[in-house]
Amino acid sequence: MLDGRIAPISSLDDMPDEAAIDRENCRRLGVKSNLCLPLMVGGAPIGVLGLNTTRAERCWPEPLIKRLQLLSQIFTNALARKRADEQLKKQLAEIEDLKQRLEKENLYLRDELREEMGFEKIIGSSDELKYVLFRVRQAAPTDATVLILGETGTGKGMVAHAIHGLSGRKDRPMVTVNCAALPANLIESELFGREKGAFTGSYTRQAGRFEIADKGTIFLDEIGEMPLELQSKLLRVLQDGEFERLGSAKTVKVDVRVIAATSRDMKKEVSAGKFREDLFYRVNVFPVSIPPLRQRTGDIPQLVRHFVDKYARKSGKKIETVPKDAVKALQRYSWPGNVRELEHVIERAVIITEGPVLQIVDYSQAPEAPDAIESFPKDMAAMEREHILRVLHETNWIIGGPRGAASILKIHPSTLRFRIKKLGIRRS
């Protein structure tokens, strides 16, 4: 039968000694005669059509065998078609799965491209920054969870991208989740996904960020803002790599490298009961601290040149010179908004500059006195206050959202709120 030959047996006594076990089975079942017709597809057997007699022995003449062969061919075609359909369905399911995965990744990457990443690469050569990069190179090749610590605007996102880019997961996406920007009632479904009908308004099934980041990296920005009731579920993902979608009891397993960042003092948050202690120790496996800009003022000249080139190119201007007095004044400022604040100051300076020399403030009339040193931050703050006020009026004081003031100013909503408070801006 394996060779595709027909095996007609008129009497069990005709069966060879090698078929002794088959002969005994036939007798036990009451079989008197047997005809086996192999079902062949592409020269290989996929089954056998067996015909038995149980009342009496009988011969299997050639004309009868030929008619029965037609019957076996019908079975062969049906089985072959069924197998082909099953294989096709399996392949279509795999294609659909890959298509959905690609669409999810492309959708996420398109969203990422719409966001301003701050600066395109890590700029600077100070010893403080070199140590940060040394820590990045240590952490990157491993799958250890990294906690990036630093004030708002220091470039925590850029350090996270650097760790992912140097890791073995660099060919997979790095999915960013801003825990501070997501509403508390939506963050669970964003992280872990939801089933259709999980809550009012969920009309379709949605994969969470952890599923999209499978085999890649997830960056949890401002993890200190995560609601306390959700932290236990995050702890389970970090420990076991599994979770359930919202509205589902089915466990989903993922292989994700976690990088977290925060501008908060996490030990104080733990002491205050706002952050789980066990989750903090699980996230704080490899801490990387980014110094504020005021502690690495030696990097300011390089950053200024980088941002001038970036925004001059965007606006079609040719700015060749940055006055030394302007750079020194920038180095004297404390920069509470860090690199992000410096970038926005340079962007505004490029906008108002006419000619090849960058204009931040007019130093030509400023006397060389201590008061002159303090005048620059005040002038810059006044310019910033006026600019923020104008944008707030244009947006009817809406801060968040795609048409809010933060989006127009290209800064995070929490950063804008901080600047509004610091500059004493109030709605009349």
C-alpha cells in the first residue's frame, strides 16, 4: 500500500506470514475478505480505502476493482481538497496575523514620527554626559530593566532610544508610552489591550502596547505617574511576561524589554505610598541618572550650534555665527527646563534672526556689570512668557490634545503647565 499497489485478499489464509497480526485482527473482527485501495496524491499515499466482507469469502475480479478505483479516486480528491483548504486557511491566517502585526507597528511608528523627539542625537562631550553614555553601553546588550532618572527636559527619551538602538532588539520597534499623558481610565487598555465590548465605546478588539512591543522594547515614560491600582498588573508583566486583555480571561505571553523613566524622586514616592515598593525594586534593576543641563554647562555651546543648524535648515536661513557673549549668557542661566528649554529658546532666536549672526538679545548696549548678567534670563523669560500667552489665547487656553497649546509649542503638556506656573501666567 505504501508503494501505491492494490492488495486484494479473497481468503485470510492467503495472507503471508508477515501479516500474521493483521490476519488475527481480521478474524477477531469477523472479516472474511478484504480489498485495500491506496489513496495517492502526487505519488504519495494519504490514506487507504478498505472494503471488507463479513458474511462470506469472495473474489475481487479486475472489472470490479477498476470500478472501485473510481470510488477511491473520489475519496482521494475530496481528502486532497480538504487538506489543501486547511493548508490554505493556515497560510492565510499566518498572513493575516503578520499583516495585522505590521499594521500595528506601522501605525505606531507613524504616530511616533508625528511627535517631535527633542533633539536627533545625544549632543555633548562633558564628563557627566560621557558617564551617562558609558552606563548606556553597559546596559544596552542585556535584557535588564533600566530606570532612567532625570529632570524634565534632560533627554530621557533619547537615552532610552540609545539603549534600544544598541541592543539585540534594535530590529524590532521601541514602543513609547507616556504614563503622564494617558487618562487613568484608559491607560490599562492602552498598555494591555482590550476585547470588543470591554467597556462602553469599545466597539473593536485592540492590541495593547505590550503586544505591539513583543520581541522588542517598551519605554514607559514618567512611570511615577502610573495609577497605583495598575502597578500590580505591570509588576506581573515584568516578573512573568504575561497579562490579560481588558475584558478577557485569556492570558497573553510576551517577550518585552522594559525601559522606564521618571522625573520624580521614586524613593519619596514609595515612602508616601504612591508607588509600590516591590515594583520600584523590579524597575530599578539598572538605574541611569541624567544630570541637569546646569551641571554640564560645557555642553551648551555644542547644543546651541546643533539647534541653530537644525532650525536654520528648517526655515531656509543661513546662520553662520553665534556670538560668544550670547553663549556665555546661556551658560550662566540655570535652565529649569533643561535641554528642551534651551532648544525652544534657540528655535525662537532663529525665527527672529535676520542675517548670518544669531540674535538672542541685544548685548551691544549692555554694560559689563553684574546686573547685565542677570538681565538675560529676565529678558528671555519675558519673551517666553509673551510667546506662551499668545499661543494660549489662540487655543482658548486648551493645553493638551492635538490642537492644544502644548502641541503647537512642541512640548509636553506637563512641561507647559510647569512653565505657566513658573512664569506666573494666569487666565484673566
